[in-house]
Amino acid sequence: MRELILLRHAHAEPASFGQADLDRPLSAEGLAEAEAAGRWIAEQRLVPDCVLCSPARRTRETLEAVLSVVGYVDQRIEPAIYEATPGNLISLAEGHAEVGRLMLVGHNPGFERLSALLHSGQSSEYRGMPPAGIAVLSLPGDVALEPGIARLSAFWWP
């Protein structure tokens, strides 16, 4: 059994005039949410073996706040997570199938659709994933990821 943890970035500041979406920072509320997410991950003993993070500032700041609570883990910036479809996210996870507990830090609608697709088999039935929300999906060990293969073992939000 392996686990895929999806962590949506916490609340971010709205873009200021001329600011690129990639450069939006966390708000004060978002920083508190990200720290709470880190505490929940630590309390549940769900510290990942490896983290792939979108290059967006708000995702990087979310990850930094989480790691300030749980400690250092292997982490990589993964540009493909930004604006990724569920199919792209599955490909990324498949590329790290050797990782027992993989965490992706990224965005909606990709994350909520991926959760629904892996759990229920249909991405159109997603119900939302709030900022700093965490979905923990339990996956069979050596099986390719496909619709309906995962069990949603935990879902948390601040």
C-alpha cells in the first residue's frame, strides 16, 4: 500500500495590478492555515517521503509553513503541477511510484478532480477542496493509477 497526499495551497492574496498569478503570496490567514495543515499532518503521522510542489509562490509558502512544523523532507519544485489536469497529475504520481508516501502541493480544480477521479472514478463528481485542504488517498502497491483505484483515507481542512 502507498499513499498520495494532495495539499491545496492555503489562502493567497489577490493579485495586485500587473502581478502575475504565479507571484501571489499567502495571506496572513493562509499562513495560519498552512501551519495548521502541518500540525495535522504531524499529528496523523503522515509526514511524506517526498514532496512535489507547484512553482507558484503561494504553494511554495504553503509547503514552507508545513515543513516548519513537520521537519525537512525530500522536495522538488515541479512546474507541471501548475494548472495541471488530473491526467497530468496522475502521470507525475506514476513517475514517483517508488515513493511510499508522496505529497503534491498545488491547485484546484486539478486537485479536487484528481481526488474524485481516483476515489470514485469520475472527476465530474468533485465536491470541492478548500484552501489548505488535504486529501489522503491510499493506493494499491504496484498497480498503475486509474479511475476508482484509491480509497480516500482522510480529508481535512482548517
